Amino acid sequence: MIAQSLSSPLARSLARRARAFYSLTKPRVVLLIVFTAVIGMFLATPGMVPPQILIAGTVGIALVAGAAAAVNCLVERRIDAVMQRTRWRPLPRGDLTALQTFAFSGAIGGLGLWILLQYVNALTMWLTLATFVGYAVVYTVILKPATPQNIVIGGASGAMPPVLGWAATTGEVSTEATLLFLIIFAWTPPHFWSLALYRTEEYAKAGVPMLPVTHGKAYTRLQILLYSLILFAVALLPFATGMSGWPYLVAAIALGLAFLAHAIAIYVAHTDALARRTFRFSITYLAALFAALLVDHYLAL
């Protein structure tokens, strides 16, 4: 009974600490990253991905992505403390210290890179490391506090996961992998600017120069529409280049028109509720588009 009474508070404390470290990795974001990376692995081969590549590639990319997210939380802890959507994170709440976060990021990031080097290939490891630097350093430290184009320029690192998956399977980066990169690169601005529209006051309070803060909501709404048109066109490139077939084309057009409908609605009559729905739909759009690529790929075999 005494041992049980002592271990129960300890167990609860360890569980809280584990949840805090887990939340540092932004698991929902990492899930989408890993999903597109895995799709890249499967699209790169006419058959099945070798189990070692699939498992090691997925785990390695997920760990490094989680490490980058933890660095983002570390760098932005003061910003997170003043924004409603992020003040619950472990650092603003005081659940973890900066040193603990730094050590955790280094540990899981280093492990992820080692797994990729040992069990996948060197190209995937180096590309993943470059993606980590692009997000954790170039975007988070340099671009985000400096320019409203942070999302556009920094979107390059966020668009890398399917390229990493492709490189894991083939050991190279092909034209097809570049097309997958371009889809996410074009998707990123309307995705994040939809979020920024209904969080404008919070970003302004935090001193982050997001586009609606620096150029106003009307200009941001126009940019969302323009980038959505670009995304619609870019998403058709896999069909235009022969990478995919008619099933994907039908899905891409349907999803693209739905995305455009959201963008047009925001441009014509913006509300925070509509911007929030657009942000959420954009996640569904990307996941469904890449799923359509995968289905089309295996239907063609």
C-alpha cells in the first residue's frame, strides 16, 4: 500500500512530463508531414516499399520533424505565451524548461538522422537535415519575425516531406518528386494565411509580421485567392506530365474547385468563421489530394 501510494503520484508526474514532451513535437502537424512523406515513398516505386525503408524512413523523418517542432516551440515561447491558440504549450505553461526542450530536440533529432543514415540512405539524411535547418532556423529564427513573406519563403522546408520519402525509396530526387514539392509549396500560403486572418489581432499583439498584420485583411484575402488559383493549376501537373491518370485528375479538379470556392468566399465576404473553415478544409484537401495520388498510382499498375 505504501509503495502504491508513493508510485501513483510519481506515475502521474511522469505521465504529465511525457505528455508535455510529446506535445512539443506538434503531433498533428507531424502526422501530415509523415503522411505526405510515406505517399512519396510509395509513389516512387511501382511495387511495394521495402519494409526497412518504410519503417526506418517513417520513424526517422517523424523524429526529425518532431525535433524541428520542439525548436520552434523553444524559439517562440514568448510569442506563444501571448497568443490564445498557443499559450497552452509546455514552455509557456512552465511544464518544461528551455534546457529540457533543447536537449529533447537534440536527442530525438539526432536519433532520427542516425536512423536515416544507417537504415535508409545518406541522401535522405542530408535532405532531412536541410529541412530541419530550413524550418527550425531559416523560417523560425530568421524569416518569421522579419518579413510577411515568411510563409512563402519558409514554405520550401514544409514542402519537402514527399521529396524525402521519394529519396528514401530511390536514392535520388526526380522530376516527379519536384512536382509533389510544388503542390505543397503552393498550398502553404493559402493554408497559413487563412489561419492568420482569424488570428490577426493575436499576431499583431505578439509582434509577428504576418501578411494581414502588415498589409491588411483585404490584401491577404486577394493573395489567398491568387495562390489558390496557382495551387489549382499546380495540382494538375502530375496528370499533365503523365505521372498520374484520370482518377487523380478527377479528384484534383473536384478538390481544387472546393478549395477555390472557399477562397472566393473569403475574398467576397470574409468572416473569421469562414477563414477558420478554410484553414481546416485546406488540411483535408492536402491529405485527400495525396491519397488520390496513391490510389491512382496503384490503379495504374
